[in-house]
Amino acid sequence: MPLHVEIVSPERVLYSGEGDMVVARAESGDIAFLPGHAPYIGALGVAAVRVLLPQDGEQAAAVHGGFVNVSNDRVIVLSDVAELPEQIDVERAQAAEAGAREALKADEADAGAKAALARAQVRLQVAGAAGTGGTAHH
């Protein structure tokens, strides 16, 4: 029996559907959730969340922090900022990545630039994963 998965931002539900596995980046590292997983609540970092779909393919989302709650074969990802591949402006993300790299050349300890670089990189990673068979359900 597959998992029921929801990826939710304050604006809307980005994905609601079934998944065979969910992979997310917790603050302690990557974690995968399969049916029957023990209850879990954890903070998420800036990274891609991937839902492996029952009929092959995957649904990816760029998640910029938040929380994951796993209970009774339900995985709920809550994030203030989450984007599906088709919502990502690749040119804007590339420009943000370049700008963050320039800022880090000037000051490699710039926490804001490091955060901007991480956000841009996850957006580009997820945008590159588009077209792998996933569909969003609104």
C-alpha cells in the first residue's frame, strides 16, 4: 500500500497523491520514508523533496526549509516556500546563483549569500528534474 503524500506551502497544496517513497533532507542528512515508517517529525533543510510515484517517475519540489510529519503511512511536508519544477524561473535562479557566487568571492563568510546560493542551487536541481513523469495535483 503506497504512502499518501502532501507537500504544502501557505499559499496552496503543491502535491497531494500517492508515493512509494519520499526522500527529503532533514537537518541531520537525507532521509527516506517508505510505507510502514515509524512516526517521525523533523525539520527540513533547503533541498529537493522527491516523491517516487507508484507508476514510475517522480514528483520533485524545491523546499526551502520547513517540517516533515510522518504517521500512519502519511507524509506531510510543510514549508513556507516550496516550488514545483514548472514554477521555477530557471534564468532567474541562474542569475541568483551567479550573484551569490560573486558575493561570496567578496566575503566568503556572507551567510545571506550562502543561503541565496543554496536556494538557487536547489531550484536549478529541481527544475532539471522536470519531465520525469510526475504531475502535480491541485
